[in-house]
Amino acid sequence: MKSDTENEEDGTMSTESADVRPAESTDARPAGAQQPTHHHSQPSHHHGHALAGILGPAFVAAVAYVDPGNVAANITSGARYGYLLVWVLVLANCMSVLIQYQSAKLGIVTGESLPEILGERLGDAGRFMFFMQAEVIAIATDLAEVIGGAISLKLLFGLPLFVGGCIIGAVSTVLLIFEKGATHRIFEKLIIGLLLVITFGFIAGLFIAPPNPKEVVAGLVPRFKGTDTVLMATSMLGATVMPHAIYLHSTLVNDHYAPGEAKPSIKKLLHGSKIDVAWALLLAGSVNLALLILAANSLYGMTGTDTIEGAQRAIQHVLGPVIGTIFSIGLLTSSLSSTSVGTYAGSEIMHGLLRIKAPMWACRVVTLVPALVVLWFASNPTEALIVGQVVLSVGIPFAIIPLMRYTHDRTLMGEYVDGPVKHVVNIAVAALIVALNVVLIVLTMLGKA
């Protein structure tokens, strides 16, 4: 069935089939899986440019890992337990690197996104049901991000939460104007710029009050202290991988290139994507780690840090108003970037599963309105964030299980199919994340999380 596997006895990657004979390595793939490479002259010079040109998609996906929900969880962990759970964040980041690369790999090799492949393989009823749960996930994601942004505007300018939410919705919609076609690279650069602002906003406090390196290193040793720390670790691990980031990354690697634009070979794209994912998730992981270390170093033992507002007040009290303001700016950019990326993901999920290409503003309204309703009526919006995390946990298996299944499907992946060892590792990681999310759901329902 697959012409690219006829010359492959062991399923390993063939340099010749990937680079020298691009048509042969892609003729059995879905349409759009690859454009022939045009880097014939001065290959070493162009390879460097090709690699630089591949970078970007993972940085957009990485924004999901530094949204306001992560900010709250990491600060709470550091303020309550000091450096004890540093190792949890490191483990979570390692798992996220693997999962995001798998999503990118699926998109690069097949030329299709995870939602598109699901849409092709599910019946009408299955596609609709899958879309409905994915849309609920998108709404829950946007809930945390819009509320976080509204809180940041309240902290910075004293705006009412509902007004702040409307502003976040409006500005993020403007960002989404650039997400398709020839302007997609502009969208990527805007998001990466916001990611850098987030990074500075959340690590600035470490320069004012540097942590003790020995204590940070000691936090890398896996251990717990009582049931509460186990629950906290479960929450941190279970809520790290975001369903919409999994769906979206498989789209981003193809949207990175404008229609008709020549692409590097699949082999080069996969190599570049590994570097892209590694650097992007290293940056996102460093931001999360910085938040936990900042809280452990400056807020340890303080009460009232369970909410974003409380954490900001504590940071301002300990480190001064300048750092408090910089933190609020970091929170604002975190909200703007993550809500834009979340809406983008929702649009692609709808397109892939229902084959409906709705206007981006319509997708924006669908996810924004519930968040604004919560801001208008809820006395404590932070409680809505907890409900949102539980909903996200329910959505994880629907994204991660199909992903691991498809990357092990030779009819889809050809010579780039996951080998048995990697597949076992993938299954183990997927099983761990799904199990942690089930535990998180149960504990939340019992009022213990």
C-alpha cells in the first residue's frame, strides 16, 4: 500500500528517500504532506536558513504552558511547599516535550492536523460528539485565560473585571487577524514577542531576590511530605499538558508555510521541529520554574497566595511595587497570547472535525461569551478557574490517545512510524497523564484537591 515502505526493511528513516527523492517519500502520503525541496545550490548555506525558517510553531504552542492557570498553580506550590515540588515541574516539562513533538511529527508527515485525521476516521455522529467535547475544552481554556487577563487589568488600572474581559477579547481578536496565509509569520512573531514579555515579567523578581542554588537543586529530588503535597503534585502534572496545544501543534507546522510555498524535506522538517520544540518548551518550562522558585524564595509560608490577586499583592509587598507591576504585565501578556492561541485551536478543531471553516471572529465569540458571563455574575472568578481545570482534565485522553495511536500507524506515517520502544514510552507517558487527570477529577469532586 505504501510505496515509501517498499525500500524499507526495518522501518527506519532513510536519508535518501527523504532528501534525494522527495517525490518517492511522499507519493503515498495525504495531499499536502510535503512540497519538494528546492535547496539544490549551496546546500549547506541553505540548510542553515531552512532550519531557521522551520522554527516558530512550537513557540506558539508553548504559550499554552504559561497561561494564567499555570501561573496560579506554580505560585501556590512554591508559597506552600517551598522548593519541594521543583522536580514535578521538570518531569511535566519533559513529558510535554515528547507530546508536542509527536503532534508536530503527525502534522509534518501526513500534511494534516490531528482534528482532520480524526474527522476522516470518525462517522458523522462520532465527529459531532468529538467536536462538542473539544469545544467545551476550548471554552474552559478561554475561561482561565480571559479571567487571568481581566484580573491583570484590574491590578494594573483598577478596571472592573467585566470591562477587562471585554478588552482582552477585543485585543486578542485583533491578534487573530494575522493567523492565516501570508501574514501567519507575523502572527507567530507577535506571539513569540508576547512570550518574551511573559518571560521577563515572571522572572524579574528573581533578579531582585536571587534564590539559593543548593535549595533549588535539592528540589530536583523526587519526594513528598504528606498527602497535601501529593495532591499538589498531581494537580501540577495533570494540568500541565493542554488538550488544545496537542490539537493545534499538528496544524501550526503546516500553517507555518503559506499556500504554494516550497517546504524543506520531511526529514529536515522533523529535525527542525525537534529543535523548535526543545527550545520552546525549555523557555516555557523555565518560566514555570521561575514562578515556583520566586514563590518559594519570597512568598514561602505567606497566606492568601492561592489566588492570582493575592499572589500579586504578596509579590508587591515583598519585592516592591515595580516588580509587582512587571508581574501584572507578564500576566496580561500571558492572557492575551494564550487566549489568541486557544481560539485559533478551536477554529482548527471545528474545521477538521466538522469541515466548517467558520470566521475567526465567530470562534472568538463562542469561547469569549461564557468567560464574560462568569466575570459578570461570579463573586469569586478564581473558583471558575478550578472548574475549568477539571474540564481540561476530562479532555486530555481525547487528544493524547488518538495522537499516540496515529503516530504508530504505518499506513499514516510510513517510514516515519514510531518504533516499538518509542511507542511503549509514549503509551507509558499517555497512561501516566490520563491517570493523573482522573485522580485530579476525583479529588476535586470530593473537595480534596
